[in-house]
Amino acid sequence: MEGAALSTLINQIIINIYLWQQFRKVSEFSVSLHIKKIIAAAILMGITVLILKHYEINVIIIIATCAAIYFATLALLKESTLKLFRSLFAKT
């Protein structure tokens, strides 16, 4: 890892820890309720990326395919966060 990348990573970790503590003071929230389903969808998406990359598929196709797989996995796992995402694009 190059110096700038390492510096950015360390800085981001420190900022995230600080922000997490500040959010906890304002509102009690829990990430652990949904994280298992999100991690499962991300792992499946990552495996798909590796498979498609192995076959030298176009990067745009990989992105579109993996996005579809990620959201389909969340839908199959009935992730409640997906409802929030849908509401952002719902017509009012």
C-alpha cells in the first residue's frame, strides 16, 4: 500500500470512530440488526465480480450485473433497508 493510500485509510478510520461516537450521543441506533444480510449480499457480489473478471467481461457489464445481484440478494433476504432505498425513488 502506498503512503498516500495508507494515510487516507488511517484518517478515514479515525474520522469514522469519531463520527460513530457523536452519532451515539445524539441517537441510539443499531447496525448489527441488518449487517449480516448486507455482508452476505456483499460477499455474493464480490464472488460474482471475481468470476466475471476471470472471464474478462466488460467492466460496465460487471458493475450492472453485480448491482443487480446485490439488490436481488437483499430482496430475497427481505432486508428492511431495501424498503428505505425504494422509498427514495418512489414518486410522491
